[in-house]
Amino acid sequence: MARTVSCRKLKQELPGLDMPPFPGPKGLEIFENISKQAWAEWMTHQTTLINEMRLNMMDLTARTYLSEQREKFFDGEEVDQAEGYVPPTE
């Protein structure tokens, strides 16, 4: 049976991640409170921000920015959108 969590982002009981997404307390917090679905949505948004804003992940400022955006995203707050980005149509 899949492990479920009360997802902080989607406000319902959903399947949780199989393991923390990264080491440390923040990774454990995400593991315990964020569903697979919400994490997948964040990964898509994060990838868009990195690509469209041309963020350099070697830069501490860029990593800090993404961390702040991640917290806003999971708290249901408004997050930055990549300026001029138009998602592909199906």
C-alpha cells in the first residue's frame, strides 16, 4: 500500500514521495507534507523558471530564489512566472 500524506499544497490525502527529495530537515519536511502530485507540479514550474529566467544553479542567489519560490508554491501563495512564457498547446 502506498504511503499517503496530508498534502500541504493540495489540501488532501494523497500518495507521498517514495523518499525525501534531498537530504536534511527541509527534505524531510517535504517528504512528510508534500504529495507526489504537488512535487511533480513544483518540478515542472521550477524547470520553467530555471530555463526561461536562465538561472545559474551554481549561483547561491539563484538557489535561494528557487527555495523561496518553492515555499510560496507549497503554501499556495502567488509565485513568479517566467515572463513571456507560453505553455505548449496539446
